[in-house]
Amino acid sequence: MTALAPASTDFDDPSGSRLRWFVGDTLAMTKRNLAHVRQVPEKLADVTIQPIMFVVLFAYVFGGVIAVPGGNYREYLIGGILVQSLGFGIMGPGVSIATDLREGVVDRFRTMPASRSAYLVAHVVAELAAISLAVILLSLTGLVVGWRIHEDVAHAAAAYGLLMLFATAMICLGTLIGIVARTADSVQGIAFIAVFPLTFMATTFVPLTGFSSGLRHVVEWNPISALAGAARTLFGNPTGIPANAAWPMEHCVLASLLWCVAIIAVALPLAIRAFARRTEG
């Protein structure tokens, strides 16, 4: 479909109401994206049903045979499951934007008098809202199986803030993949190949001491390990981090912040540039 030149009411408005137009367009498109989630709830399966299954499986089947130094395995598990779920969250935004691009939805939006940037912003906001729901469901599931937060409100809020920062990084990365990939199916394949080994070659389910010496170096420098360790530290849960661990594990909160900022700093500009190239015409 050939796109028409976009109307520019919000950028050429002499009254200076660009922000009002932008916010209105963003809210309208966010509502549209959330309506799709409500109508097709299975789109959230990878960040809701699947993680809950992992919680139940590992807590009740493997929890009795995996030892965590200085703590309870069920409390150790939840931080890893939360991070793993957000890691797999790159599929949702990637599939969504790939589908819109392939079906001409973005082209139709560009024929309307709407802000060009509102679509991408609404896409990120809607995905963050969906992932927030997944985090809430996983936290409630954790409470059911015995997970507890042992730190104060400030530390708990910092943990959830870090998780949402990681979610934002994954949305940016997933959006980039969705723009570059040709089909929604290819997005799923790319995301699975990239995220699956990262989440299992990490301290997601098994403490660092459970890995062989050769694999341990990979695990220690895996960003998923740092993020899982940071979540456990801020929640006051057992981390299973030995005294001689590598720098990212000993300073997991700082390392996690650096990883998230680095991913956003690289993926977001590339996604904006790729989106501009993909929709120009």
C-alpha cells in the first residue's frame, strides 16, 4: 500500500498546541493497542501463563532438589522468573509492530492528521501496561507459593522500578526486531533463539555455585544473572552469590542499571531510525 504524505496538524499548528495534539494522539493509539490485548488475551500468554507454569513447576517439582546457600529456593526463584518473563517480553512488541507494518495499519495511520511519533510512543506505553499486569500476576503467584519481600518499601519499589526499566529495554529491543523482521513469525523465531539460552544460562533457576567452572564465567557476565541478582537483593531474598563472584554479580544492582541503560541507548535510536526508513514514502 502506498502511503500518503502525513498531515502535520500538530507540528504546524500556529497556536503552539503540539503537546496537546501529541498527548491526544498517543492516548487514542494506546487505547487501540490495549483494546487488542483485551480482545485477544492470549497475546499475553508468554508473560502470564508461561511464567506462572514455571513458578509452579520449579517450586513444587524441582524446589526440593535445588539448594540455595543461605536461603529458601522458592524465595530465590521468583526474582529469576520475573526477569525471565520480562526477557521473553520482547516477543509481544515485536510481533505487534511487525503485524501492523505488514498489514498496512501504520500506513493508514500516516494518512490521518496525527503525530508521526505518537504511534511508537503509544506502542511502548501499551506494552508497558501489559507487562505491568504480568508482573503483578507473577508477584501474587509468588506470594501463594511462599515468596516474601523482606526489605522495606523503598527497596521493594526500587526492585519493581528496576524491573520496569528492564521491561522498557526489552520493549525497545523487541520493537527494533519487529521493525526489521519481515513477518511476525520471524520475530518469534529470532526472539526465542536470542532469549531462551540467555535466560537458562543464567542464575534464573540455579544458583551460581551450581554451574561448572567453564560455564560459570558466561553466567556471571550474563545480564539476566545480574538482573535476577539485583531483584533478589532489593527484595531481601537469598541471592546465592558466592564471595568470589565476578564484578557484575557482586555489584548486581549497578550492573543491571548499566545493562538496561545500554540496551535502551542502542535499541531505541535504531528502532526510531528503522521505523522512519520503513514508513517513508
